[in-house]
Amino acid sequence: MQKLVSILMPTYNHEKFISQAIESALAQKTQYSWELLINDDCSTDSTLAIAKSYAEKYPDKIRLFTHEQNQGLLKSYKYLLEQAEGKYIAILESDDIWSDETKLEKQVSFMEAHDDYGLICSDYITIDENGEKIGDVIKDFDKNQNDEWYDALMSFSSIGALTIIFRKSVFDSSCIIDDYIEHKFQTFDRATWLAISHNSKCKFIHEKLASYRVMSSSISNSGKFEKALGFANSVMDIHEYIISRYGLGNISRDDFDEMKKIWFINLCITHRNYEVFKKYAVTLKPNSLKHALMHYLPQLWWMQYTLRHPAPKHLCKSQK
């Protein structure tokens, strides 16, 4: 029987977490049919054995795929999308959790009632590697946007991939995953958000429906500046690729370039890298007091900021 929702779970070496992720999908209370597609990318730990045990126990719900050679994240997503039978696609990576058992019901009900929407997502909480809550991630960029998000996402607003459900037909007509692979993007989701938001409306449910696990080994959360900088550069490549396809929306090129500088400046501040901070700070337009100080007196601004805001403990450890 064809399922209405396909849940994509690419996995690699997540033996500590994958059971919780799978259980959170199985716990969903919904009238809608769904399938969980797990793609194990040549894990070297017991991830595959754990996934296999669930697939054998729930053959009507779970399909498991394996490969002889490591594919990488983007090729894993491409493979899962090719196997997906659902009208809708949900993302649940194997270290995250759907913490609200009504997530699928709420989101799919909205999508079924609104054909002009291509994507729906929600707020979420962050947890550490032990499952302890770190904080809430609550977004408000959708306010007064009339559910048209392209400009907001092009301006570097973000949404949690683990909270997303998107319409597969809109993905197929808007996104070219082979391009993602060819350009070696480091993430699947940002290019997908941007392309779908250009071609359809998007809906935000202001409820915390999922739990995102902050991992020290994650590219997007790395404590190592060089790794984080590489991810940021990939984000910029994604934006330039989308701009080449769909344009800047209602944002001017000058404003976009300033937002790029601010993205890198914030990254440098977080990771306490003054040299790269200065490189971007002196090119900022001095159109506010803060930016003027960064532009004309970067060292003074840096000194007063770092004195008032000590570096996060996990960054101090990673830089020793």
C-alpha cells in the first residue's frame, strides 16, 4: 500500500541515537499512512544492526537500504528520494527526535487542506548528546510575510530541517539534487528551502515539535573554526547557486553582500578569530554605530566585546 508520507533518515555511525529517532517516528499518532526510509551509509558501528532489527520488527513501516561503498550525505538523500513513495517528504536524521507525537498529524492535515503550500515546519528545542535540553529555538521571521518566505530565507533566516515536511511534487519541479552533488554542497536542506520557498507558499507552526541534537562533530556546529568556516562558505555557494536560478527576490545585491559579511563576522565572533573578523569588519558600511565602530576601530570593538562576553566553554576546550 502506497504511503502518504515518506520519512527520510540518512544515517552513519549513530548507534547511540538511532533507536530514539526511530522510536519517535513510531510514536506518531496520526490518521495518515507513512513509511520510514533508512539509508545506512556504511556505518562501522552497530547502527546498521539496530536499524535492521527495527526494519524486521516493523516491515510495514520501515524500509532499510545499505550500500557497499560510502555515498556521503547528498547522495544518500538522492537515493532516499528516489525510493520515496509519499506525496510528502519529512526529514528525520538519525540523531534527532520528533518530540511531539502529533507532529505528522498537524503538519500533514494542513498540507492536505492547502494545495498551494509546498513546505511546513515548526519551532524546536535543542538537546545535548545525552538528551538533556539546552534551549528553545523559536523563529519569528515569518511574521507579516504572508507565508512567502523567499526573501527571509535569502536573508539568511533559517529553519530546522528536522521539523520540515515538503510536497514532493514541488521538490521535483523546483530542486535539482544532482546540482547539489556536483557543486559539493555540505548540506541538503538550505538549497531545498530556498528553491521551494520561491515556488510555493510555506507555513510555520509556532509549536516546538522536535528536538535537535547539538553534536560537537556536526559540520554546522563545529567548535573548530576552519570547519565552521568551510560550512559557512558552502552556505554562501548555495545562496549564489539559488540566485543564479531564481534571483535575489526583493533584496538588493548590496544588501545581500552586507548580510554575507555580517554572517562571517558573527561566525568569527563566536569562534574568537580576530584576524578573519577584521578582514570583514573593515569592509562593512558604517551605517550604524556598531558597524561604524567595527569599520573604523575593529581592534577596539573586539577588545571591549570579548572582555564583556567570554568565549563559550566548548569553544575554549576545542581551541586548546
